[in-house]
Amino acid sequence: MFSRREFLTATVALSAITGASLTGRWSRASAQQTMSEDDLLGTTNFGNLTLFHVTDIHAQLKPVYFREPAVNIGVGEVAGLPPHVTGQDFLKLYDIEPGTPEAYALTSEDFSALAKQYGRMGGLDRVATVIKRARAERGENNVLLLDGGDTWQGSYTANQTAGEDMISTMALLKPDAMTGHWEFTYGTDRMNEAIESLDFPFLGSNIFDNTWDEPAFEAWKMFERGGAKIAVIGQAFPYTPIANPSWLIPDWSFGIRDEEIARHVGEARDAGADLVVLLSHNGFDVDRSLAAKVDGIDIILTGHTHDALPEPVMVGKTMLIASGSNGKFVSRLDLDVSGGSLKDFRYRLTPVFSDVITPDQEMAAKIEEVRAPYEDELKRVLGRTEGLLFRRGNFNGTWDDLILDALLEQREAEIALSPGFRWGTSLPAGSDITVEDLHNATAMTYPAAYRSTMTGEMLKLVLEDVADNLFNVDPYYQQGGDMVRVGGMGYGIDPTKKIGERISDMTVIATGEPVDPSREYVVAGWASVNEGTEGPPIWEVCEEYLAAHSTVEPTENRSVKVAG
């Protein structure tokens, strides 16, 4: 019997992963051709510098399933523009045939069926193969690897080791610089300790010391590669103390601080930079807006919003690169930098098909080493799912629905709230739910599942506030993830309206009655940013729920009605 690797190598095409220029399109795959490691990684020699970008790995060391969003709404000037294009519209925009490897990697279309055909994606050992091959072909001194952050958080082993599993494995990739976001949820002491252990700079031009109002981190770094000078400016997630607990990092303030970026661009150019790169965790729409405000940035490597785009988006002369999440993709830019400026480029969003790309043995051994103490617990089966479990999307995902059901039942609540995190892997129908799977959706440092009361009026205020963070027409005011997930209650939303006017028709699902603004409801939730929140860890709540419901059958959530 063929293995999946043999099947893919023998019968599947990915001619689309040749480099794309500014006006190029991914070409159509042909079912009669083959997909091999050379198809994915082979390239023609171009330019004098190769730049790699990875971001939002969220501590996923092993290959995973991850379904891209079916709903990603843009508002205002960005409505209908990438990355706010999904499904069939995405396939049409980029001229991708349905059912192809590209369609599977980049959209939610036919995800369950295509997952059986194309398998898992990512795996840091496969990413290592991508990077090492390029360094061998191009030469170490002609390659720059940049990590956009959200690297150390998001799994059982990362939680158990305070990110050390990721720090030690990423060290084998030899990044040249990184920035961050969820890394800061390990707290000030751990962050200082971890950064001190790195062999490369942790850049944060927008992080200041609260006491002295001075930069708390190195802002930018100059590198010499391919005979050119490349300035890399680091931009951590600007709303970290708002989206995450400020009490974990009381000494630091954040913010977009685009005036600081402009100042550093000037410093870099004065120091002879031929190329200026912003290594950003702002989120795509924030970076698109910033690119229009700050002159002199050649490339923005964007992160946080987990977008994967097969072509750069140009804002004037600034190129925006979106490299996806969970180790599914590695972005590669081959650049011709000469005469003090960027002359031309070739771009490739490399999909990391784990059954096609050979694992790097050094990295594979390290991954097994850091996971070994936890392997039995990681494999422990908690239940089974008869439907697809996923999270990513503007509104409720089935993983979130499972968590909400657990909160409603185990915490004896009328309404449940679950944060709209973008991290969390997918699990196909017919899969066992293991401890590892559960923690891929819940692993964090403030997991207490609270139980309290809220009036109907307060619940509406919460929904309105989160909706404004997501759908504010000014990207600089978009401060969080996706929409808060709600259990036990339905509502209507119009993303195009203003704050206070977006949420309507709030209804208690159990009774069908409208939510009473003056009545107090028993509400359960988790991941509160408030210090001292009490309650069991969310994974314990979910584990108890699965002990009582060994098989779950997730279905499409129709409790949220989106206008238009």
C-alpha cells in the first residue's frame, strides 16, 4: 500500500509554487503532474539576497491540520480586499483551481475532504529543511531569517516549559531576529530571562519602559547579507497590555508609535541601509495603514492576523508579506538589492506539506527530545469528534462551541463567553481528541474559568466593545482577535455600523426570550485579563465535559446572524 508521501509524489501537482513577481499569479496545478520536494523548494537563482519569514507558529512543533477562515470581514476602505477575501472568491482572485493543494492550503473550501488527501502541514523539522536547503544553495552570508513572533506560546509543552521547548528548537533554525506578542504572557521575569538566552536580537521599537519612558528593547538591527546592508526594525503587537493581562508586564508600555518607526527608518538610511524591513506583529490592516503613513520602508513582514497570501500587497513602494500561521508556510523573497536600493524581487509562499518535505533529522531529534517527558500525557485520549473542530474565523468555530458547551454545563451557567483567539489548530471528523489537541486550543498562562453574573446591558456592552476592536474602520483602533464566542445566547451583528449600534436581537437560546438589559445572568468564561480571577483551568473544565460526553458531534453554529 502507498504511503501518503508516495501518493502525493506520484499523483499530485503543485506547479503553482514557482516564484511570483508583482504581477504574477500562481499557475494552475495539473492532476497529471507530480508534487515533490523539488517542486516545493526548487528555485532559479535570482538576486543577491534571500529573505525568509515565519510568524505565528504558536508553539506547533509537529505537523498539524489548520483550516483557514471561511469568514474574514473587512470594513471601510479594505472591504473586499486581501486578506478579507475567502473561499471561492479567494480561489478566483488568485486563479487557483478548486481541489488542488493550493486550494487546500489557502482556503476553507472542501477542507475536510482535502485534508484526507493532502494531510497535515507544517512541522518545525520540515521548516528546517526549507531553510537549510536555501542556505546551502545560496550561501549562509546571503540569507536572512526573520521570526515575526507568537512563536513560544500555544501548546501543552510550551505551557509546561514556559516556552523553552520553542526557544531551544528555534535556535537550530538560527534566526537573525524576532519580535513578539504572546511571548509576553509568560511575564516580565521570564521574558528577560528568555531574551538573555537568545543568540539573536529580540526587537521591539514600540516597547518603552514605564518608569523612564525610554526604549525597553533594541529597536532595530543592521545586517550585511549578499553585499547589501539590511536594516530590520522590530514591531511587537502594539496592544499587548490591552489584549493580554497588563499585570504580567507592568514595567512596559506598547503602542503603534509610527513616529518611532519613521525615526528609525531615517537612522537606518543615514547608516547606509540599502533595504529597510519592518518585522511587524501589528496585524495586516494596521500595517497596510502604517505603510501609507511612513515613508522609506521597503518590506513589511506582517503577522498577528494569521493571513496567508500568495502574492505581496503593495502600498506605494512598500511591499506587505503575509506568511500564515502554525508553521504551514514559509515566505521566501529573493531580492536584487544593488546601488543602494531594491531593484527587483521574486516571491514564493512555500506551503509546508509534511508528507512531501523530508524532515530535517537534527531538528526532528530535538523535537522528540523536548517532547519526550510529556509524550504519554500528550497522547492521552479524552474523547472523539464526529465533526470538524476548528477555530479560525470572525465568529464562532466548532472548537469554541465545544469549550462553550463545557462552560455552560460544568460551570452551571446560562451564558458562556470564550475569547476570539486566532491560535488553535483544527481536528478532522473521526479523530480522537487528545490532551495535546485540547491544549492546542487552550494553552496559556491565565486559563481560569470564572463564573459570575452580568446584566443583559453589560453583555451588550461587551459584544459592542469587542466588535469595535474587530470592525473599527480605522485599523489603528483594532486591538484584539476575532469576535468573542458566545454560548447559550444568539445575536445579530452589522459590522458596518458604529460602536453601540452593531449588536442587536440578543436572545437566550434555551428559552427563545430576548435578553433583558436589566436582568442578571449567570455567565461563565475564561482568559480574563483581570488579576486574581478565580476558577479551574479551562482545560480541566473541558476534560470533565468530555468525560461525560465521550463523543461530540459539532455542527454549524447558526446563533450569530451577520447582516449582509
